[in-house]
Amino acid sequence: MGIVAGLDSSSAFTRIVVCDADTGAVLRQGYAPHPVEAKATDVDPQAWLLSLGEAAAGGLLEGVQAIGVSAQQHGLIPLDTSGTPVRPAMVGNDKRAQAAAADLVEGFGGRQAWAEAVGCVPQSGLPVSKLRWLARTEPEAARRTALVLQPHDWLVWQLLGRPARRTTDRGAASATGYWSAGTGSYRPDLVELALGHPAALPEVLGPSDAAGTTPEGLLISAGTGETMAAAFGLGLGTGDAVVSLGATGSVMAIHHEALADPSGMITSFADATGMHLPVVHTLNAVRALRGTAEMLGVEDLSELSALAVKSTPGSSGLVLLPYLEGERTPHLPHTAGTLTGLRRESMKPEHLARAAFEGMLCSLADALDVLRGRGVVVRRVFLLGQAAELPAVQAAAPAIFAAQVVVPQPADYAALGAARQAAWALGAAQGALDPHTPPAWQGAAAQVFEAGDELAVGQAVRQQYAATREQIHPGAFNP
């Protein structure tokens, strides 16, 4: 079909991949940091365009026929009637709206009412919470807000020359707190509840729809949020889950329906293909490993991993509940981590090192079980993040997760997903692809690990962990 590009505008940089539209083979790549502090909560969105231009320099996009856009989720760009931002963009990791989120939960009738309405319970990062914060903290800016966009919506709009039509996709829309993946429709009453008055919202496009064509004839696909783009770039399907190992953790899976969860543990996103993408977050993942490494005086996680593999499954009875920053899954916001099972024979560095790995993986397995408990099928688990390369993780994860574990080769999966969406939109527009069937690109190169004979051992480790969690925090998953 030709050549397509995918760009991913994350919180800190822009990455661009140029791919063969038929095979997905990467032909060229570009990168540029954003000219802003990565931890800034207020950002001039023009910085994203500057970064995009730098990443595309040197003729990177020459010959490209279609572009897909992925961008950081949960960002908020409030615009006035002329399309000018009324204030800098509020980025996704902004925590200022925590009290505003609590206000919204109470003001709409509680967690269950929100879960039933839009598939998620407001947290500080959601755009709906940011709108309430804006109304409470910057009322003049809130009063002038006539249109609300997210970063991906805004970038697509800019690439198309700021047309009258503003668009988004169901994946990005599902991360707002005022669009329901279950019903496929906006809840403008929730925007008004948060902001204090109605505001225009972008049109939600289907997975293979085009947002438009530039004056130069370049097709721009619907685009999506980073999470959805990464899932699409990995080539996930039914039966696949992704466990992301960052300082915090997340578990997401492909599912055929939206899941309403009044506990707030499941956030019901839509994916980039027409399916659904339920996500469960944990507040502690690799931060538990780093804390343990510091306690033991080892230099890095590789050394901690080497120490852990000297121990045996079960860590000689040591169990670490890694709730160092409180925890979201289960809902224990004010708790602390716990180390149990200390005996003279277990008080060795290798046992504590292994307990940290097992505690992190068991906590994420708890999150995975939240999805399984709602009927989500999980046969393969994709592990993402630098910690996924550690031997201690690869050795223990299959048996603890009770699934085949896939560790993909590091790549720009969000940008690849955006490029794959661009190829889909281009093929559908040309009549070369079914609008309901995405292009069959080659899957990610990966290492595959099986539980094999270790499955029973892994499940014994989980039972030991669960018994400790229930003793320390009885009923945590059944409040």
C-alpha cells in the first residue's frame, strides 16, 4: 500500500517510526525530547509541535502517505471559542486534582454510580477531575473554556490545520471520565458537573476512520492514547495481557466487553481495534526492588537479581508485601509495606532479594486475578519495562502468573501502534483493507518463558503470599 508513519508524543519526548504499510517493517526512525521539564505539570502544547518538528527533521517523512498519532493520556487542553488555550495544558501525571476527584465521586452519588456511568471512578489524573480542579481553582479560565481536548486530539487537529471538525478515538475518549466504553457515548452532564457549564467535545471516530487529510494530501488516522497504541503495536488479542513494570505497575488485557467496577480497581478503557482494554493499577512495582537494593547495599537491580537467584522459591519463608507507598490494588491507601517470616535461617541477603521479586510479582498477580475474576481470559502475559529483562523476574513470573510469559524486544510500541493504525486507515480509504480487520503486521520479536514443572511451586509461593496478605490486611479484596 505504501509507507506510513506513527508518532508517539509522550510526557517527555516524541518518537516517530516510518513503516512499510503492508508488513510493518520499520524503515526510518526519529526522536526528539520535549523542550520542557519532564516533571512539569503545566505545559505549553506548542512544545509538543516543536518536538514533533525536530523528530521529523531531515526528510524523515518523505514519501509517507498516512500518519497515526499516539500521545500521553489524561492530559487536558481547555480552549476558548477561538481554539486558543485558556491556560497551559495540564499533563497526565498531574496530581493536583486529587481533592477534586473526591468531590466528583461524592457529588455524583459514589463510586458505583461513576463505574456504571463511564466505567471508571475519578482519580486525580482523569480530565474530568482536572476540569473540576479548574473550576474550583482558576474560575476565570474555567469560564472561558468552550472546548476540551486531550494531547492526541490537539496534535491531530494541528496536523490537519485546525479545521472546524475536532476528533478523537474511542481509546482516548475512554480515558477522560466523561465517555463510556460500555455505551460508546459521551456523558456531557459529567462535563457540566465538573466544569460548571457545558463544553464542546471532539467527535469520536472508529478504529479505521480517518480524521482527515492535510492540504498536501497526507491522510491522518484517528490516533489514540499511548496505552491503546502500545497494545496495538504489540499485536495483542483475546487471551493476552500486559504487565508493565515501572516504579508503579499496571495490568491490562483485551476483552470483548466493558467492565464496570464499583470498587474502582478496574478502569474500563476501550482499545484501538473496537475491543475493550480493562486496566488494573498498582502503586508499587519496581520501586519495591529499588528499595530492597538500597537496604541491601547492592548497586543496581541486576545485582539484586543475581542475589535473588541464589535463594529458592518461597524465599526461605520470607514474604514481602510491597505496599511501600500505600496501595491501590487492593485499596489500602494509607498502609505500609510488611516483611514477615523472619527466622535466623531466613535472615540472609539472598532471601530478602528473592522476597522482593516474589512480592512484586505476587502483587501484580493479584491485579491479574482481579481481571480473571471478571471473566477476562489470560493465556499469555507480555512483560514490559527494563525489569522484565532481569533473570529473577523471568524465572519466577510464568509460575506465579500461571501463564506463558512473553518478553518483547524493546521497541517503540506506541509509535508502532500509531503507524499500524495509519496503515489501517489508509488501506480502508483505498479499499485495500476491511475497515473491521486491521493489517496483519508481524508480531514483536520476543523471548517466551513457560511455567512447566514449576507451576505448582509458583502457586505455592502465591498461597504463602496470599495467606500473609490476608493475615495482615484481612478482607482487603473483599471489603
